[in-house]
Amino acid sequence: MSAVIQARGISRSFGGITVLKDLDMTVHHGEFVAVTGRSGSGKSTLLGILGTLDRDFQGSLHVNGRDTAPMDAETLAALRRETMGFIFQDFHLLPNLSALENVLLPAVFSGRYMEPVEKEAESLLHRLGVRVDATPSRFLSRGERQRVAAARALAGRPMVLLADEPTASLDEASEEILFDLLDSMRREKGFALVAVVHTRSVMERADRVLDLREGVLHHEVIHA
Ligand SMILES: Nc1ncnc2c1ncn2[C@@H]1O[C@H](COP(=O)(O)OP(=O)(O)OP(=O)(O)O)[C@@H](O)[C@H]1O
Ligand SMILES: [Mg+2]
């Protein structure tokens, strides 16, 4: 089976404190990998490395079969655009743009804006239950903002969606609803999903659950 992300011997430290220790991780096309672990265990650090946003690590990272080590920033940015979608812990939405404009922003920046992109963005927002003209400064709920971030990440048709605790501070029902949507879209569109997850019922949906402890990933067995 081919891998969309292959990380080998990843180590990362900050000011002499080692967060990730010689860690290996492979993400296959279309699978759902849940990453869990206590606060400060390095989950965001790991997703930043897998997402090619942080290059200050030791080890090797292949994305869609390509070695990222020799790539310059521009090549890496193009690879990221072609293969990845992100939902960040704090969403990174622009408060004065509408939901639709937020979703379309990456396409505008990368010069790929076309009318079909707008149609797709509208349909994603509709499916995720957000009004296209809502603006983050007027969003009623964190859940709504999070669904706009999800639509934006999916509008680029990623091969892999990296979601860093997209449901932090949401209640369990909202977490279930978001993952219902992400998981059914994953099955339909075939992207891989790597998500930081804490709720057991959501972990049960994943193909694999990896627990980050002491800088190393441990396979966790989840009993339904
Ligand atoms: N840019 C940075 N500079 C210095 N230390 C950092 C930096 N980024 C992360 N760290 C440290 O690395 C460790 C892991 O942080 P990280 O954010 O990856 O944890 P996490 O598992 O995502 O935590 P949380 O569940 O709270 O989001 C922490 O001790 C943190 O302080
Ligand atoms: Mg984090």
C-alpha cells in the first residue's frame, strides 16, 4: 500500500528539551489515524512536521512519495498545496471575511480561483451547515467557526487532512457531529485523515489510534 506521508526517525527538540524521539509514522492513502496524548506531549509539534510547516527536525519526511529534504520553500509550499489540508487548533480564520471568502482564500492566493471552486466551496459549507455570508466576528458558536475551517481545508481537495484538535472546547456531541462529517467525506473523497482526538467514541471510528508518550508513538487498542 502506498503512503501519503512517511516519516522516519523524527526527532525534535526545543532549547535542549526533546519532544519527539526517533519517531516513525506512516499514513496510508485514505486511512483515518487518530493521535492522542496528554497536553504538552508533542501532538501539535508532530502535526506541524508531518504538514511540512516545521522543517527544524531530524529524520526524513516523504510526502506522496517525494523526499521533502532537498525541496526549497517554494517547492515545498506547492507540494503542501497539492496534497494537504489543515484544520488548526485555533482555526486561523479572518474575522471580517465571510465564511465563503474564508473558504476561497487559499484558492485566491494560489491563483487557482475559478467559478467551479466557488460552487464547491458553497456546497461544502452547505453540507457542513454554515451560511455562506456569516462572518467569524458574528459567528454564533465555536462549532460554526470550526466547520468553516473544515470546509476551507477540504476545498483544496487534499490527499491528507491534518486536523489539530479541531474540537477542543466543544462538547462531545459537537465533536461527534464534526467527525461524522469528516469521516463520511473521507470515505467519499478518499483523503487520509490525521486528527488529534480525545473522545473515545471518535477514536473508535479511526483505523488506528496512536498515543504519543515520552516522544514516541504507541499503538493503542480501542475496544468498542
Ligand atoms: N515553538 C516552540 N518553542 C519552544 N517550545 C515549544 C514550541 N512548540 C512546542 N514547544 C514545547 O514542546 C512541547 C510539546 O508541545 P505541543 O504543542 O506539540 O504539545 P501538544 O501535545 O500539542 O499539547 P496540547 O494538547 O496542549 O495542544 C511543549 O512542552 C511545548 O512547550
Ligand atoms: Mg496541541
